[in-house]
Amino acid sequence: MRTAIAFAAAGVLAIQSLGAEQPSLPAASSALRIVPVPSESLGGTIPVAVLLPSTYPQSERRYPVLYLLHGGGQDHMVFTTRPWFVEQASHEIIIVTPSAGESWYVNSVADPKARYEDFVVKDLVAYVDKQYRTMALRQGRAVAGVSMGGWGAMLLGLKHHQLFGTVGAMSAPFLISRQSPNMDMTSREQQGFGAPGTRERLERDPATLVDAIPLESVPRLYLACGNQDLFVTDSRRFVERLTKRKIPYEYREISPLGHSWEVWDDQIVNFIQIVSASWRTDRK
């Protein structure tokens, strides 16, 4: 636990940035668009990539939405550069991936203007439901992400379980927000989570949330991590918490891979296939 927390505070962003280097440009597709989303929470507009289903222009139906969150050192364009991304337009879902900087998708305690949690759960969800034909129901929304985005997806999915029916967390550094004598409270990340022992800190910790959430409110959970990932211990300990509370989950540990797109590419596609099949079943 000590190693994971110390490294998470100091080096996670460097690892994510390395994994985010993508020389190729997004494939051309009429289904993919980049839109500026107005945000009252952040006091401006935030760029967001939106992938619509290929059937959207000819259909009048409403579609479920996957909010896909990038990792540290990445932005809203990173998923669009992956070879599988535009192909997901064949599924009957809308995929939305916002730009969130190094925010960890929280309302920062250290910077009151950095309200990225509010941006996602208030501004972004409302905008997408207004601009597109969405199901606009909990069972029609999923949130998932990689690394920092996986952590953020679990935090938002548990804390705002009335909005999201499914959560996917890939290579999430869950222990970064846990209280420990080894926390570097001079780091921007740790200051954003709040001081140890405070209510603000507990509200920004997925492990605390999973201990407190009513069992009937838990979203469907999917977790994945490479077994050589520095944060595999984080995933294993988080799964232990789920098991202790008898919370259903699916957990995949991929060997012999680390903190990289070798894990994320396959696992995101797999997650999309799972939620798409679930949504198709729900419609019947």
C-alpha cells in the first residue's frame, strides 16, 4: 500500500502521459464530432468528443450514453485516435468523452473554481440529454475510464448512483485518495482531495463510498487491470471491499501487461460490448 500511494502522488501522471502519445489523427467519420459544451460550473466552454451511432441520422429512437473519461496527461481526443473508436458507431449507443485536464474529476478542495465533478454530473449530462436523443435515465447511462479516468468513473458512479447504472474502471489507482502517513500533501492532487480526516476527503474517496452506498443503489461494476500494473494492488484491495459487502462485480486481471493501452484498448471495447448487450436486453 505504501508504494502505491507514494508513487500515485508523484508519478502517475508521467506514466499516463507516456501511454497517451498518439501520433495518428482521428479517423474521418460523420458520426464523430467535437463540440464546445458550456459549463456554468467551470465558467466557460469545455471541448467534448461525441460519437453518435451510425443509425442516429435515420432514426427517431432514443439511445443510451457512455461517458468515457480519459487519464492524466490526456484529453478528449485521446480515445478518438484509437483504431477501435469510430468502429463503436456500429453499436446503438452514444459515446461522450470530455476534456478534464488533471482534475481527477473532482471539485477541488484547493481550487474552488475547478469544479469538474459538477461539470460532468450537472453541465455535461444535462447538455447531452438536451442536445441528443438519449434515454435520460439511470439505466441508460454508463461511466467508464482509464487510470485517472477509471478512478473518476468509480467515484462519480458511486457518488451519483442516481445518474449512472453501470461503471467501468480500468487500471484505476484507487489508493491515491486513501489516508496514509505517506501521503504527499504538498501535491496538487492530494490538496484537491482535501486534508486527511476531513469530510471533504472522505467524499472524494471511492473506497469510502463503496463502504457506505446502499446495496440496492450500487451500479453494475466492471473492473480491469494488468497484473504487472503498478496499481494492480489498488484494484485487488478495492475488489476485496466489494467482496466483503457482497457487492456484485466483474473483475479482469490481464497477464502479463502493465499500465498501458495494451490493456485499455481491449478492455474498453469489451466493456462497450457488455453494456451494449445489456441495453439491448433492457429494451426487449
